[in-house]
Amino acid sequence: MNFHYPNGKKYIPQKKETIRIKKEKKWSFSNRGMTLEEDINETNEYYLAHGIAVIHKKPTPVQIVQVDYPKRSAAVIKEAYFKQASTTDYNGVYKGRYIDFEAKETQNPTSFPLKNFHEHQVKHMELILEQNGICFVLLRFSASEEIFLLDAKHLLHFWKRMKEGGRKSITKEEIIENSHPIPLGYRPRIDYIKKIDYLYNL
Amino acid sequence: MNFHYPNGKKYIPQKKETIRIKKEKKWSFSNRGMTLEEDINETNEYYLAHGIAVIHKKPTPVQIVQVDYPKRSAAVIKEAYFKQASTTDYNGVYKGRYIDFEAKETQNPTSFPLKNFHEHQVKHMELILEQNGICFVLLRFSASEEIFLLDAKHLLHFWKRMKEGGRKSITKEEIIENSHPIPLGYRPRIDYIKKIDYLYNL
């Protein structure tokens, strides 16, 4: 069984090991070491604090198997497993409209591999578009630090092409042609709502 | 520290104990033993399968502390804690509009205790209304099996009354006056979207 980290990276087990999760990083002024997820979370906090939009990251889905209730202290989950998410990671509301997106990054400088997405996530995006929701992906090329907003309808097109035997990635040229670059800012870091407001005439 | 189950009930620890979580109940044709949550999940599955709306329950938020990666098998979470949710449990899209709600039940036959809600959830509802999202609570009186849809603006009113020293619950009469009953159906079980469609002229 392939296990994927919540960030989509595949974990290849070498030997039994135990990992203690570090405490969440504090927000810093420099972008050094900040992941796409941290940038988006910071952006969403900015939107929330300024009454611009209410967008949250969904919790990582976990199947809980065993819980201990020690005397006079908090319940401890002693056995649980990561479940595959059936939706995208982020959703919320902007001017009454439903907003839904997934964010992914690649170290590949020339194309965006479609293996970053799962079948059920793409299906979810299709259903959102059918319900007239605003659905997109934020794609980040980590080498060049470029971020693009690609409407889900284009992702569905490239996904379909792959399913029909075509290439397993979206070329950088195709992304440039079909998506909208989002310049990295200071506050907010990734102002995707500004782009959405413009693109959808909200 | 007070620990609350995801269903809002307070857990009073008596002694150290270990609980193994039962597998999810299978959907059955009778309503015997079905909780409000199961009824809503079944309703949402119905909406999804019939292309009516895309509404999901958010995963229970968990703070993961320690993960084991056994050789050739799935990662096991060995230590984690329940985190308090910062939003409501359900959200999604219907006809492009953002839908957000919380579902609670009480065994009290004459009033609905406000302790079923948390401060931050009520704050979240306020922010959703400011963004022109559709936000409400589904209240179930388990003794009479009655379900009411109460717009979040009314909940905010009763919450404010409590904060100003008023009663800590909403009387059944106030609920009848300000909300909309949802008859329990067969498929879907709790057709709240039909009510929303009518109430908001969607």
C-alpha cells in the first residue's frame, strides 16, 4: 500500500521508525522554508481577520480506532490511521459564493505532474462545477516560486486527456496559456481572492 | 480540563479506560438507533448521488503527535488529541451558494440548551452571514423526533441574549416561532435543501 503524506508526497518505508511531529511553525516575515500550505493558511487568516472571505483548510481525515481516557486529563488517541480525503483541502465563502480549491506544488520546472491529484478529488471538482461553485487549483513551481490559479474546468480537461492515454502532466506552456499567475505578496502572501473577484466579476 | 466529545457532550472521566471505536454503522431502512448525524450523512449522500447539492461533514480535527511507520504497512498514529473545531461541522455548495450548518440534538423536551454550541462556532456563523453565506442550525428534539431549521441570525440573537445575562436556552415556543420544521422523510431523511431552496428563493 502506498501511503501519501497529507502534502501529497509519497512515503517509501525503509524500516520501522517513529516520527514525532514538530509543533506548528510560527509565522515569520521571511518566506524561507514556508511551504505553499503555510502561505495559504496565512492568506486565509488575513482574509478572515479583514472580513474579506471565510476560507478554511479541512482537517486531515483520520480513522480513529482506539482512545484512552486517562484520569483527570485529555483523551488520547492511541491508534488511528490516515484516510484518503474525499474532497479538496480548502473551501469557504466569498460574497455568498462557494469557493473550493486544492493547492499543490512541484519541483519539476517544466511541467506539472497530474499524479499530484487523486481520482476522487478530480471527481469532487467536477461535482462542484456542476453546482456552479467556484473551483480551482493553485499550482506552485517551487524552483521558480511561481504560483498559478488554474480553473478546475481546465484541470478536468488535462485529466481527461491523461485518462485517454495522453501525457501524465500539464506542460508549463499549457499552464501559462490557461491559468492566471498570482504574484507572491507580503500580506496576504497569495492573494487568490483578488484574482477570483476579477475573473468571476464578483 | 473539560473534554468534549465531537457531539458536544461533556466527558467526565471516572477512571482510566480504553475504548475501541466501533466500525461505522451500516445504513438501514429503519430509523431505529440512527443519530441525527447518521441521518444527515445519509441525506448528504443522497444529494451527492442525485446531483442536488455537494455537502460534506468536515473530519474531526485531531492534533497528531506521534506516527509509526511499520515496514510494509500503513502508517499508524500512536498519539493524537482531539482539537476543538473552529468552524461548524457541515458545509458545501447548492446552486453556487455557500451552505454552512451545524446539527445538534437535545433530550430536553421543552427547550434547546445553548451549551450545545461553542463561542467560536457562533463567531464562525456570524462571519458566514457577513459573507452572505447561507448559515443555519438543524435542531432535533430527540424525545419527539422533531427537527427544526433555524437561521443562524436567530441563533445569534438568542446567543446574545444569553451573553447579556438572559436565559441559557431557546424555548420550544421560540423555536417554533422562528424556525422551520423539517419532516422526517424516507429518502432523503432530512430534506433541508428543499427548505433552503424555498426560503432563499434559489
